[in-house]
Amino acid sequence: MRYLFFIVFLLPFLGNAQKEPDFGEIRADNSFNCGGIAIRDSILFGVNEICNSKNHFEFRLSSFYRPGLTRELIILSYNNSSWDIRKYTVKPGSFGLQKSLTSFDSLYENNPVASLSFHIILDTLKNNKAFLIPSQSELKDKLQIFDGPLYIIAFKLGNKFRSYRYENPEIYIKEFPGISEYVKLKNIITILKNFFTP
């Protein structure tokens, strides 16, 4: 009975599984800086700059947790009709920085249905304007925040690139409940991070 439910629930996704994904409208940055801070941080995780990525689509969420030195990078990618997602973590250890990698294969190797969740992630990104949302610096609301998470998002689609950053959006949601960008960003962060808690 449980399998029948999953089959019925996932039939709409199965019908679209072979189609090229629709990424919707994208706001690109013509002056995108491959040497900017969002890109330099990627080197810490041992990954290439996003400008050197061979993927058709790539969405990167870089998280820096303050105080402390823990950093995290989630990379969602699509190329040649195939999706992938990876999480890189760097945190302080007894003998220096400890690095770890969690991949889609290591989490869901024996679960073919899990690959359909990539369509749910893409829909969540589009519904929350992940490719159009302004950077926090473009918003008028300002708080003095010296701790909590800093998020940097960078993405590419073909030869279009863009990045933006937000500091501690959870605090801004409480202080400025009428600003939808903070809620959207929280939804974007949640869908990506939840992928790694099966």
C-alpha cells in the first residue's frame, strides 16, 4: 500500500523526468566577479570557481556560522540530463580544520525515487524567486548584527552568473515581518539543507 501511494504521488514527476528542466526567469549580473569573496570561499572546500564549472546549471549556498569557524557549501547542479547535490563542511578540529563531503550518492544510493526530489527543489527555488531575489544590500532595512549565519548564494545558468548575500535572515524576519525576501531566503536555505537530513 505504501508503494502504491508513492507511485500515485510521483506520477506527475515521472512524466516530466526526461524533459529539460524549466529554470524560469533569471536575473544575471553582467559584471559578475569570479574573484569575489563568494567565489574565493569555494577554494577552502577544494572546489573550482563557479565560472570554471562545466555544469549547465549550478546553485551554490555558502554558509558561514559566527562566532566560530564552521563553514558549509551546498552545490546543486544539473548537466547532461543529470542532477547532483553535494555538501562540503569545514569546521575546527583538534588538529586543524576538518573537511567532510556528503554526496547524493552516499545518501540515496539505493533509493531511485529520491532523484525526483530535485524537481521539488527546483520548484521551491523558482517559487521563492531564488534567481531574482535582490541582495540584502539592496533592501532598506538595516540592523547591526555581529553574529549568526552569513549566507552567500551564487548561481550560473549557461553563461549567466549572479551572486548575493544575506546576514542572519532569521533576525530580519522577526524585526521586519513585512519584507518577503527574508522569508523566501529562509525557504531556499531550508529546502537545500533538509536534503541532507533523510
